[in-house]
Amino acid sequence: MPLQATPDAKQNIPPDRVYEKFTIDRPGKIIFVGRHLSTKTKLRCLIRNISLYGAEIEVSPHVVLPDHFFLEILGIHDEIGCTLIRREAEKVTVGFNMLINAEFLHHVVRLSFELGQ
């Protein structure tokens, strides 16, 4: 009798849907990376939810986004490297270039909760 392998339940799920998402509805900034890694251009956005892997943000549908940029959350001055995953009008899904620290995520979620958002 051959050995049957049990398939991984998360195998066919995209990474941006595997991790638990937390609704924060916080303003943020998209920081464009220019020549020589300059970061002069900033664009406001609304961060709807966040996970260890990435975030869903809202930005004007008329703005052209690069494939790679930094994301800054209002009140937290760390910049998170992001890669554009998908865009549907104003809704943008981004993946973080590295999984963020769980303590950092906890801090972001707690800050949103304390401010009543």
C-alpha cells in the first residue's frame, strides 16, 4: 500500500491571505524611491488593514504607483519596504519585502485601538 501524503491546506492560498489581518484604518504615506535611493516624493494613503506579510491600502485611482516603494504609518516613523501585489481601482494590496516583527505589528494595532480608530 503506497504512502499517501496529506496536502498542505495552505499550499494553494496566496501569501497575502494566509496571515491574520488587523483593521487599523490609519493614514499613511507612500514614499517613492527615486534616483540614488532618494525619497523626496510622498503620497498620502489610507491603510485599511495590516498583517505580518503586507497591507491593504487605499489611494486615488488616478495615481500611478511604482512596483516598489516604502510605506510609512502615521505616528510611526519607520518605513516599510513594499512590493505592489495587485490593484483594483483605489484598493491596493502590497506585500512587505520582509515579514514585519510581531511586536511592531502589535504596537501598530494597539496604537490604532488606543486612538479609537
